[in-house]
Amino acid sequence: MIYNRQVKIIYRPEIDGLRAIAVGAVILYHAQITIFGYQPFNGGFIGVDIFFVISGYLITSIILKELVTTGSFSFKHFYKRRIRRILPALLFVMLVSIPFAWMCLLPISFIDFSKSILYSLGFSSNFYFLYSGQQYGDESGLLKPFLHTWSLSVEEQFYILFPIVLLVTFKHFRKYLIHILILGFAISLGLADWGSRNHPSFNFYVLPTRGWELLAGSILAYFEINNGHRSKNRILNLILPFIGLILIGHSIFIFNDEIFHPSFYTLSPIIGVCLIIWFSNKEEIITKILSTKLFVGIGLISYSLYLWHYPIFAFTRQIYFFDGSIIKKLFVGLIIIVSSIFSYYLIERPARNKNNKSIKVFYSLFCVMILLILLNVLSLKGFFSRYSNEIKESIFYDLNQRYFIVNSENEKCRNHKDGCSFNINSNKKIYIVGDSHMEILAYDLKERVISKSYQFNTSIITGCMIAPGFNLIDIKTQKITNCNNKYFSKIIKTLKNEKNSIIIFGGRYPVYLTNTYFDNKEGGVEGFNDSRKFVPINYGSDIKKNFKSAIEKISLNNYVILTYPIPEVGWHVPRKLLSQLRIDIFKSKNFKIVDKEITTSYEVYKKRTKSSFELLDNVKGKNIYRVYPHTLFCNTIIKKRCLTHDNENVFYVDYDHPSLKGAEMINNLIMKEIEKIELKSN
């Protein structure tokens, strides 16, 4: 049990040194530093886990000290300190970020930016990023300025719930307090390990699977207060902090995005942090190093460093500045350090200074928070008015048009996978089958074929190749993705039973057949590297044979249009284009997109799609028709480059999906094949 003794929480500089390691690891991880093609800080995300242990230790120490010495606990005093510690710098970074978001972010990204701030103000951005489908570590996440606030939300939720639980337990079950802490630790760790294999994204973002890391620090605080001291074993005090540092370093340099996390594997760095907290002492070398002015100084500004680094990285990535030379990256790093020092001395310290009355601090925070809420609610419209009509018409399009099923006349068609039908009274049928590439074509194509009195049907699953025996498995979770063989078989069976229908097949075949996402690194050009890891199951001669057999059987009684691969790009085209424009010409009526060309290599396209062409060319039959999108975008003879835009239009909406204009161009080819089929059938 805990004895009623006076307990003093003494400042420990080595904990600030631990904070320095934690924030340094996180920043280097997000910076994606590469040395000879290798990223040495792949496990830097573990820095957040280090912060959690430290927070659990310090918060529990504060609460238990008050309970032990006074027998009660002041929630008012506790939350005042938390507010003065967390909100001033956070609100300041948010406020400063808004003008840069206005300048750098595309409308859809601006809307996401505003939502993330609003959820963060409500201590729930972890749930926003979870339910918006954002996988931490993905390339797209590096462009979201406030993705890192998920961890702050987890801590804030802990600060709300834990004091209540601890107070009730201390008052009514004091002798079982340590047992309850250890039980909570064990349950949370077990849940995290199970979740890492079955629900990795949920597992990453939520308090129940992160709580064990915070409780690890709580358990240390309990024993320190209960014993009145930490370890007094001189030999262990000299050895174990060094082992703790090795465990932390091993995690930072050896872990990567494919490791199950948080899980039993994460015990390694957590134990390392606990060893340093418990066994550190003034006579030991690791404690001396962590207590040096450099480490302590970084630790003191670690919160500001954490707040600033992610939005600065995101904004500079948005304009492709951070993806440049090492000099540019060092310059960005200098901006982060200067901004952090500024906010620490001018925002953090004054807000925490007891000489500054709470009422003034809270009034200021309230005004800034209201201002942020109003600005971000207004920003939910995306601020399309920032751009001239020429740019809006050529670069942007309404994302709702891609998901045209939701706004269709058939209210039951809320999911492409369920199969959606339009103009169902017509006996002439057209099916479009494939992934998101075909999904974008479907919006414009639907209107065209319905005007020709066809029934229009969709069989689409994004991210999936519809072919018998083919599936994708996530390497990390070892689980099959949303592609489903059983559903594929149902589609194929349905199509085989059709007669005199037109079936359009297509998709991003190069990804499925090569097991790699396009990074466009040819010629030293900056490219995009998708971090998702998938492998095809049973791909090989059987897949080719099954694909050929299924399509040819369908074509015996129907007409099949095979859509060949759309050239992939390697850049988010609208973002890349706008990054090259000056803000002062956003309203220019004389703007011509062709002045800033973005192209890809036709030779790279041919090499990349070789297996895809072989797969599709292998399908034979008198009712087989073919569409080649690359003939629209690629100069195959002289320059041998594939264009992403001309002087009036942009052909892509992101890294590989066609824009509405690009879709219209591809659909022109499809409609020509449909006209050939009509002539033949008549």
C-alpha cells in the first residue's frame, strides 16, 4: 500500500534528454532521411511511444503525490496546468498555419486540413484520421499538416479519464491500486497485440491500445512514491540505463512500417525507457549524457518541435520544396528549430508562468479558439475562389462526380461492389468492370450510353483486379484486402450468362501484375513512392490462363472491350502544377498550363506495362475490342514522352487517375468501339 509520506517531485534533466531523443527520432522519421538508398530512421515513429511513457510517469507522479500528501485531488488545478501546458503553443501553430494552408493546399486538402483542426480542438483528431481512412506512414499522410495531433488527442483523452479512475481507485481500493494498474497494462497490451494483426489502423490510433504505454510510466511512478525512492542498486544503476538506451536505439534503427505496432514488439523500446527512468542516477554515464545542455535544451523545446515539424514538412512537401536537395532540407530543419525556439520562449513559457494570471491566459486562449473555429468552419468549403476560372475548370473537379452512384436516381446503389444499374428498362446492356480507374470513367460514360438508350451497369471494387483466382494480401496484416474471389466469381458468372451485352474491362494492371507502385524515378526526376505493400496471390501462368479463359468465354455471347493501362504519372499533377505557379498569377486570365510541363517517359511506360499488355494481348476472339489510352497522352515516335496536360486542360486528378477531361478523352475511344459493335450487330 502507499504510505502517507511527503513526496517531492524533483526535476530530472535526464527526462528532458529522453524527450530530446523522442522528438529527434520522430522528426528524422518524418523527414525520411535517406543515406545510400536506405532510411536509417525507419523506426523513428517509436518516439511517440517514448513520449507516452514519460507522460504516464509524470502525470501519475503529480496525481499520486497530491493524493498521498493531502488525501484529495484538485481537478481544477490539474486541468488548469494541462491547459496552460498544451493549448497555447498548439493554438498558435494552428493559427500561423492557416495562411500557409491557403497558399499551399488544394481545395479538397484544405477541407481535410480544416476538419483535422476542428477535431483536434475537440481532443479527437485520432478518431478523425482513423475513420477518414488515413493509414499512418502512408505517403498521403505526409501531406496532412496536423496528422501528428492524433497523439495529442490520445494523451488528452488519457488526461480526462485517468485522474478519475485513479482517484476512485485510491479512495476505495487503495491496497489494490498497483494490481489494477498492472491489470490495465496487461489488458491494453494484449488488446494492442491482437489489434496489430487484425485491425492495425484502429490499433494505432486509439487510447485502449496505447494505454499500456502510458500505464508503464504510471507503474513506475507508483513504485517510486510507494518506496520513497527509485533503484538504489549501484551495479544495476550503472548497467541498465545503457541497456535501456540500446533497446531504444535498436527500435529506432531496426523497426519499420511493416512491424506490428503497437504490439509485443513495442515492449522493447518501452522497457528501454522504463530502465532509464528507474535506474538513471548522477553517477551513471547515460544520465550524464542525457543531462547535458544540448539534450536538455532540445527536450525543453520538444513540444514546440513536435508541433511545428509536421505542418512545416507538409507545406514544403505540398510545393515540392522539401523533396529537393539536402541544402533545402537543412533549410527546412532550420526553420523548424527557429520556430520552436520562438514559440517556446514567447508562447509556452509565458503561458505556464504562474505570475501570469490564469484568467488572462484562459481568456486569450478562448478568443483564439473561437477564431480558429470560425476560420476553419468557413474553410470547409475549400476556398475555390482563390483560383481563376481557368485554373478551376482545368485543374479541379467535383470529387462527388467520381462517386456518382451516391447521387444517382437509384437510391439502392450506394456501393459499386453491390452492382449498380441505370436505365434498367432498356434491354441493351453495357457493363463496366474494374477498379477506381474504371470508376472515374464511369461518370462520363454513363451519361453517354444512356443517351443511346443503353442500360448501364457497374461492377467495380477500388484497388482490385477483377480476374478469377486473383487477390491481394497486405504483407503487414497477412489479410486479404477488399478484393474477394467469391465476389469475382459471381461477377464472371453473371457476365457469362449475359447475351449480346457490351462488357468493358479495365484497371491499374501494372500494380497488380508487378507488385510495385509507380515511383517515376527515371532520369532523376522527383517521383511519388506509394508506401502500401501488397503481393498478389497465385499470380503466374494460372492467372493468365484463367483470365484469358474467362474473358473469352464471356465474349462468346457478348462483346468485350479491353481497356489497356492508363499511363501512371508519379506526381499529384494538380498539386505539382500549382506548386510551380506564383500566388500573384492565381487570378491571371492569361495563364497557360502548357508553360509548366510535367511529363513521363514513354519508354518507362512500355517497360512498366509489358506484362499487362501480354496479359491483355493474350485474349483472343472475334468479339474482342481494344482501347489504348496511352495513344492519347503519349508521343510514341519523336519525343517519346507522356503528357499530363496541354495548354488548356489537365488530364489527371492525382498520381494516376484521369481527371474528368482525361476520362472524356478515354471514353471517346470507348464510344468508337461501341459504334463498331453497333455496326457489326446490325
